[in-house]
Amino acid sequence: MRYVIVGNSAAAVGCITGIRKVDKENEIVVISYEDKCYSKPMIADVLVDFPEEKLLYRDKKFFEENGVTQILGHRAISVNPESKVVVLDSGELVPYDKLLISTGALPFVPPIEGSDKKGVFTFTELGSAKAFKEYIKENGVEEVVVIGSGFIGLEVAYFLREIGINVTVVELLDRVLGKALDRRGSEIVEKMLRDKGVNFVFNNTVERIEGDEKVTSVTLKSGEVLRADAVVVAIGVRPNTDLAKTAGIEVNRGIVTDNHMATNVKDIYAAGDCIECLDITDGQRKPLPLFPLAFEQGFVAGLNMAGKEVEYLGGLPLNSLKFLEKPVLNAGIVEPPDNSYEVIVNDRFEKKGYYRKAIIKDNRLVGFVAIGEIDRVGILTNLIRQKIDVSNIKERLVSLDFGLVDLPESWRKEKLVEDKTAYKDWRAV
Amino acid sequence: MERKLMKVYPIEENCISCRYCEVACTMVHSESQDPVKAYKLEGLKPRPTVEVKGAVSISVMCRHCKHPFCFDACISGAITVDENGKVNLDEDRCVGCWNCVLVCPFGAAHPFVERKHSFKCDLCEERGFPACVEACPNRALIYDFER
Ligand SMILES: Cc1cc2nc3c(=O)[nH]c(=O)nc-3n(C[C@H](O)[C@H](O)[C@H](O)COP(=O)(O)OP(=O)(O)OC[C@H]3O[C@@H](n4cnc5c(N)ncnc54)[C@H](O)[C@@H]3O)c2cc1C
Ligand code: SF4
């Protein structure tokens, strides 16, 4: 038996962890075109000269101890499911018995005129982050335009301010994090970033990137021209399904898997940002490119690949805006799509520096936002996950001293006394 | 594989919400080993949380879950699981992304926002026996083999 994993990040490490719970013997091979297993969510740190060693997510020792062979610096270009081999760009063939595809996501770059000029960057890999940092140094960059105000765009903007660079974020919608956060949350985040010196242009977009060889400015849809010594395109990511397609694997918005993380092609599994994930808050399958989910899916895939049948619990949007002075956390549905949802708000942001909001449907919590005070909000995440009836504790959900005492006694008995904390114990009740 | 893990189990019927567990925890994790200095000078916070609602009270700390969601979510590699299933959080390695806070079903991974790292129960590994269990006057916390 030989396990092969394409990708060397969150889902891959989850998969190794899962396989080794069941199978301590057989060989595992990891393939990545990058040179190490670094923490992708931490790459913006390179902008502030954070030591690169600290970005390491799993070190050599981890791979050695788990009996994993790493093939680094090589791209898998195709998979042949008949002969069960992965073909590398070097021509090498890597045979597998069970294969995990965890090729992550690729930055989405819309067709903007001039986006091929020097000084235009995306920001989803350590390599691109380092190239951007180099460019800043070599060209004495003073003004940057960031396209898109999602998590990555805002994080880049924040770190650029940390090193004294002027930043303007251009956003198509009328607020930051429009798809990920509620209106009040966006307002608070925008204020914090403006205080940090970030400029925003809303309801607008970059129509053209100007300059000869290198970018010098951008022209907005409104006609306005902004100086830009560099541009970061951070509109979003899309599942990287190229490799899966070569194996004839079914792909929708991302790679399609079943509840065991298996694809429709025998012995090939998929996990992480490259797949379409079941969102338990609305029952829909969609890309949810988030670190905790990638790891968990990889873990479930690993268990199944090693022969232990385990069903994925399903995912939910989970975000933490990790760079701001005041933490901003949210999970599930943050803005009710229609009036069948109940919304409970505890907004003390102006006076006490915190904001809490809970979204309820059919007496079940389906989402929350917590800003400023975030201690213990994981209990809320679990209420969403386990679909626990909250009809008697609705107002408590937004209170800072909300706790396990608010949950049914039977839940406490099961979890705290009987210690039912294994994976399958977290299914909806 | 056999897991040989001992954990702290709370008994809610016995808890009288005296918070001795919180004080003992904070003290033994301090430089000064002094309860007042630990809170006031070192600014430390307790790892167990005593919750009270009406007549019910209970002390909750990290459960060292059989499936720790915090471990899945940890982006820095600060959270690790040892061969017995004990879940460790290396505060120096932690970068304060708050993912563990966001996913811990017990609210037992706490954010230390000012210091940019999370913290949680370490089962008093260095001491050998959990201070909270020792301090509890009413046997509302016991140190027992994993159930
Ligand atoms: C700047 C930034 C900040 C982020 N912040 C957060 C955050 O705060 N919280 C959060 O939850 N998520 C965050 N994310 C998202 C998070 O990083 C991803 O969800 C997570 O890394 C997904 O893991 P993955 O294993 O699916 O894929 P990836 O991490 O994308 O890794 C893909 C792997 O596949 C390899 N690969 C791809 N194609 C091939 C091929 N053909 N051949 C060989 N190797 C290949 C790559 O080299 C890489 O090793 C952030 C992302 C970015 C870019
Ligand atoms: S911090 Fe929370 S999720 Fe992690 S092991 Fe402890 S109780 Fe479980």
C-alpha cells in the first residue's frame, strides 16, 4: 500500500495525521511544487520582515517521524487512474494505491487591461508574497492599490501600512468584506483600518492598469486616476481543479466528493480549497477555502484512505480577522437572507468596544459575529454545528458570560462526564 | 493504540462556585507563584472558567478532546497532540489568529488579545498534578483516566 498526496499544506497535513491514526506502516509520499510546508495564512508576515523560519507549519521532523517522503519542487501534471500513477513535470511517474488531491486554490484574476505589467501581484503563495516584498524594496514603492476588500486584500493593506506604505483599497461593493461579514461588522472593520491609514474607494473598480513596463497608476471605472507603484489583485480564489480534471474526476464549482471525501474516480480522494464543501448552514455545496476545513477534510480523507470509514461532518464559513488590534470573528450566516431569520444584537462597540450578533432560524443558531470580546465563542460555533435547540437561550447567545451552563444538562453530561469528544460525537443532535 | 491520558473531570452537582480552581491555576502558572501578584502584576488569567447560572455552577477547562478541533484550526503549528492524546498549546509559537477560540466547542481555548496568543489548560504538566483539583474544596473536580 502506498499513499500519495499532491499538495503539502493544511489538507495534506490533515491527511497524514488521519492516515497515521490507522496505518503506522505503509509509505506516504507528498508532492508539491513549493519547497516547504509553510503556513499559508501567515504569508503576509513576510512584508514586515518576520523571520521566514517562523512561517514553517510542519518541519522536517514531522515528515520523518510520520514516515513521509517529500517530493518538493515538482509539479504533478497529470494523473492516470488506469495505471494509477501521478506524472510529474520532470517526467517521473509516482505510483499510488490511494491518492489525495489537495491542490488548493488559485487567485482569481479578472481580465483587467494592463495586468501583465511589472508590479502587479496576487497574494496567495509564499513565492508571490516574497516577490511582492522584493519589488517594494527594489523599486522604493510608496503607493499601492489593492483590488478587492476580502480577507486577503485587507490583510495586505494592513501590513503595508505597518511598513509605512500608502494604500488604497478599491472595492466593487459599498463596504469591506461584503460577502463575509454583516454591515455593522464591515463598518467597524473599515473604521479600524481607516484609523490605521488605509484609504478606501467603494462602488468602483480598476478598469485599466497604466504604465510602460512597470505599473505607475490605475484608472478607475469612475475615471479617477490613482497613483500606484504596485497593484495587488485580491478579488478572491477559485478551486484549483486542473490536476483532478486530467484524471477525469467530476468537477463542479470545485472537485466533487462524497461524504468520505472520495471523488467519483476509484481510490482518488480530494480535500481542502480545491473541493466543493457541504455548508451545513444552508445545505449547499460550495467552495469554502478555509484553513480549519481544509485540515479537517484532509484528516477525514486520510482515515478513509487507510480503511477506517468516517463521514465528514460538513463545513461552515469560519473567519477570524487575525491582524487587527481588536479581533473580529464570525461563523455561519452573518446577514439574514430573508425575514424567516431572527437576529439578536448586542452592540456596545462605541462605549465598551464589543459587538455581538446571533442569527437564528427555526430555533437553531445559524451564524454569529463577535468583535472586540471573543472569549468562548467556539461554543456558539458548536451550537451551529450540532444544530442544538436555542429557543430558551436566544438572548443569552449575545451575552458575554454565555457558557455551557446555558446548554441542556444532557449535553454537559455527554460531553463533560462521558467525554464523548471523538469526531463522530459532534454530529447534529 | 492505547491512550494513557488522565484528565480533569468536573462534577457539576458538587461545584459551589468558589473559584478556588481559577485562583490556584493562575497562581501556579505565574512567575511569582503568588495569587495576588499573578493577577495584578503579571496580568494572568485563569484557564478554567467557573460558570454560574441560577443554582447551577460548573468549572470548565480544556477537555483534551479525542478530536480536537483546535488542532485542525491552528495555522501556526502551536497546537500539537501527543501520543496519549494530550493537547498542547505552545504560547511562544502561537501567533494569535484566534482560530482555536473560534472552534473550541467548550470555550476552553482563551484569547490573550494584548499578548497575541491563546492559552488553555495544560493539565499542570510541569507540576505533575492539576492545581485546580488540589484546590477544589468540594470534590467538584477530579483527576481521572480518560473515559
Ligand atoms: C494571505 C492568505 C491569508 C489567509 N488567511 C486565512 C485565515 O486567517 N484563516 C483561514 O482559515 N484561512 C486563511 N487562508 C486560507 C488558507 O490558507 C487555505 O484555506 C488553506 O491553506 C488551504 O489548504 P489546502 O491544503 O487546501 O491548500 P493550499 O494551502 O492552497 O496548498 C496547496 C498545495 O498544493 C500544492 N500544489 C498545487 N498544485 C500542485 C501540482 N499540480 N503539483 C504539485 N503540487 C501542487 C501547492 O504547492 C501547495 O503545497 C488564507 C490564505 C491566504 C492566501
Ligand atoms: S482547546 Fe477546546 S477543542 Fe482543543 S482540546 Fe481543549 S476543549 Fe478540545
